[in-house]
Amino acid sequence: MKRVHVAAAVIRGGDGRILIAKRPQDKHQGGLWEFPGGKVEEGEAVHVALDRELQEELGIRPQAARALIQIRHDYPDKQVLLDVWEVSTFSGEPHGAEGQPLAWVSERQLLEYEFPAANKPIVAAARLPDRYLITPDGLEPSELLAGIRSALAQGARLIQLRAPNMFDPQYRDLAVDVQGLCAGKAQLMLKGPLEWLGDFPAAGWHLTAEQLRKHAAGGRPFPEHRWLAASCHNAEELALAAQMGVDFVTLSPLQATATHPEALPLGWEAASEMLTHFNLPAYLLGGIGPADIERAWQIGAQGVAGIRAFWPANGV
């Protein structure tokens, strides 16, 4: 069965809301909501197809767009490759040129709409930022809190509280404080035993590779409205993350790092190859920073995760 190549767009308005459209009842996956777009013709460049489809469907022309995520999905009756781009500016006023209902929705409201199964990773990618801040080791709780306050003031939207050298009670107390700081501003990801899940209902959970290997066969440990991530270092762990149904991963180390000098770096080429066969948002981690975000996008990553690279100077 030939895989159908589809160009789709996460279209953002000036207020950050995202445009979605309802599929006609008589089409494949009819009645569900989708990100606008359509089929890429034989030999046609994806950005050309996207421009044509958005003009035909919505009466708009993309002016600034970048690759967001690629997804290969097999339905019982159809195989698709979704080539998804984020459109941040466009000309024209979007309207349902083919009579289809449209809706402008916030990132959080995307969860209230029913999409085809292949679109689930697109919803995650549309809701996630391009930077993932991981807190540094070896800081006192007061230093961590000051740095997180500063990072939030600078616009951080996704933060992992990583403090491997703390005693469990100390980490849990700190997590309560950080959860309060992040409320309404950023998504907090915690690390630790899954037995703690019920104590931090507003937080997402970032699994270590060891936890991923141990629990992947059991599926997600909590409902889909709560973020679940995992640390991956090779294709096998990426496959386990997909099997478990995580929302996103970190892939590391991309380059040599001072924190893990013993780890063999993947390099850009190997990371690109792994992401070609992976259908979920992935942050590249290890020896890279904000200057590498565009290159990360080009090889199919959501963006870049960083410890020192994104930590406010002097933690303040």
C-alpha cells in the first residue's frame, strides 16, 4: 500500500491561538477535526503543496513557515506521511472556502477536540515550546528557586526539576514550591518514583531511561491530559517511548558534555536518522543551546533541551 504524503499546517494567529478545521463526513476520518492541508502531488515540494492547499481551503498564503514534525501512521485502510509545518504569519483572512467549519482554539483547548489518531503527536507538538529547561545539579534549594523565578520571567514554558543529589524528602518539598511558582506560567516536569504521581497532580513526569525500560510494557501510568516524557539515548529507547505512549522525549547526548564525559555523542547525522523513524516530539540534549534550535528543527526535532545553556546567568 502506497503511503499518502500529506502537507498539514499548525496555523497560529497573532494571539497564539491555533486554527483547526472539521473534516467532511464523507471523507476518510470524516467528522473529526484536523490541521488544514492536503495531499502532496508527485514531485511537488512540500512547501509548494502547503501554499496551494491553504489557498484553496482557507484563502490564505503562508508568509513564515517552518517544519514542525513528520508522522508516519498506518490506518487499517490507509498509510499516511504527515508533513507538518508551523505557519506563524500569513496573508488573507482564513475562511472555510470549501464550506468546512473552522475554529480558533488555544493550545489547551486542543485537548477538547477529537482528531484522527495520526494527529495526536501534532497536538503535542503544537502545545510544546522549542526550549526545555532542565535545572542544574549541585545548587541549594534557594538557588534553584531564584533561578526558576528568573527563567519564568524570561519566558520559560517547560521546566524539568532535576536534582539527583538531593534526598527524596528535600526534593519533594522543593517540588511543592516549584509547582507553585510554575502555576499558570510553565509546565513543570518532575522526576522520581512513580509512587509519587498522586502527590503532584499538576506536574508532568519525566522518566529516566531505566524507568522507561522497566515500565514501557505497562503503558502510560496516568491519563493523557497529563504530560509524560522520557530520556532516550538510542533507537531502542525511542521505540520503548513510543510503545509506552509518552508525549515527548529528550534524545541525548548529541555532543560531548562535561556532565556526562563517558557518554558517546550521537552527532547530528545519527540523531537525524533516528528522528526520521520516530513519530513524537523530541528535544535534542547535550552540548547544544539556543543557537542550535533552527538546526534541530531541520532534522525533525521539536527543539533543544538544555541545563546550563538555558539556566539564567548566575541563577538570577
